[in-house]
Amino acid sequence: MSIRAAARVMENYSTSFSLATRLLDERTRTDIRNLYAVVRIADEIVDGTAADAGLGEAAVRAELDAFEHAVIRAVDTGFSTNPAIHAFAGTARRTDMSPEHLTAFFSSMRHDLSCSVVYDEAELDRYIYGSAEVIGLMCLSIFTADRTLPEEELVRCATGARRLGAAFQKVNFLRDLHEDTAELGRSYLGDGAPLTDRKRDEVVTDVRADLDAALETVPLLPARVRAGVIAAVLLYGELTDRLAVIPASEIMRRRVSVPARVKAAIPVRALVMAARMRS
């Protein structure tokens, strides 16, 4: 039941990640879904469901604290009455995830609880690390759970994982700009001023550099996960390309997405690219 519950979370919230995970082996796919479920639930506590139920900031913070404590306790004991948490605990224990990564993630979630948040450069770097880069590192723990990489390769893969997570988050900042600014009162891309084409271009350049750096490390990963990772890179690359040519003023008004027909072609491209990499 716990594994099915976690899988439903990803299926309902992210068509892109659902598509990419279909290219993974069953064990890895299950672990990624378990991780995604806990991360998504925490994000939902912060971004909407609790406030929609009428909870104030202090009450939402208390709910997030309680959720974090439940996750940490489950990882320590191997059990939770919450199906999604229970599934994640099994994954975290089996893959030896770092407790520091969970701590950093929940720290970034708390930053989002302020009624109005404007991030300077240093704060944004810390936020991206906790909200996205550590997710990449936890994915790496899953990918390498059954295969010990040489230290040099592991360091390179960790860098690639962090940069892939950062790229995803920066794309999300652009894609979700209207919701973040108009509905949640947050500004991740500057001092709260309207997005300019120049700022959009800066973010797009950063994202493309991160995606390229991450893609370079994929051949170091176990062969069974490469196509799934490549698919995720290609999906976000497509979204980045679309954001790059849309006026900043339009990005501030609507959420940009990749058409279903384009998404549907990406798994084949990912499988071909993975097949060309060394075994």
C-alpha cells in the first residue's frame, strides 16, 4: 500500500517526471517515486493545501515541523503509519541517504513560509541547495545504492546531480513566476521587480550550462538509470528552449509547458542517447 500511495503522488503531480521514471528499472523507479512523494507533500504543505484549509503561517510551520519529525523518525525506525513516509523510509535506509540532505531540504521549505520573500544572491544559493541540489544528491544515493563508484567518479556525479537539481529549480522559477509572485508573494529572481528579457536570458544561460554539465556525468552512472536521467534532462531542456523565446512579460502572466506530443517523443531520444554511452 505504501509504495502504491507514493506512486500515485508522482502520477498526479508530474507528467514529466512520471515519463522519465518509466525508463528506469523497477526498483529504482519505485525509490524515486518514494522520494518524490515526500518532497511533494512537504512542498504542498508550504505552498497551498494547509493555507487553503484556513491555517495561518504559524500553524503551517507547525505542520511542516511535524511532517519533518515524522519523516526523520521513520527513517530512524523504518516505520510510519503514513504510507508515503513509510515508503520513503525504506528507500532512505536501503540507499543510505545522508540525514544532512533531509535537514537542508526542510530548511529551504521553511524559508518559503514567510508571507513575503525576496531572496538575495547568497540566500538564493542556499535555497537552491536545500530545495533542489540535495534532491539530486538523494537521487544519486538511489542510483548508486547497488554499485560503489570510485571516489573520483562519485565526486563528479555528485557535482552533476547538484547541477541538475539546480537547473530544474531555476526552470521552475521561470515557469512558475506568475504563481510565485502574484499568489505566493515570493521573488526568487531578483528584488521583486518585474522580470526582464535580460534577466530571463541570464537564467536560461545558467540553466543550459547546468544541464550540459549534468549530462556530461551521465556515462558514469549505472547503465540501468541513464535513459531516465537523460529523459529528465531533455524534458527540462525543451521547457528551457520555450521559455527562452517567450517575452518576459508573457512569462509573468502564464505558465509555459511542453506539449504532450513533444514529451511523448523524448523517451525514444533518451534511449538512443543512453545506448551510445559506454557500458
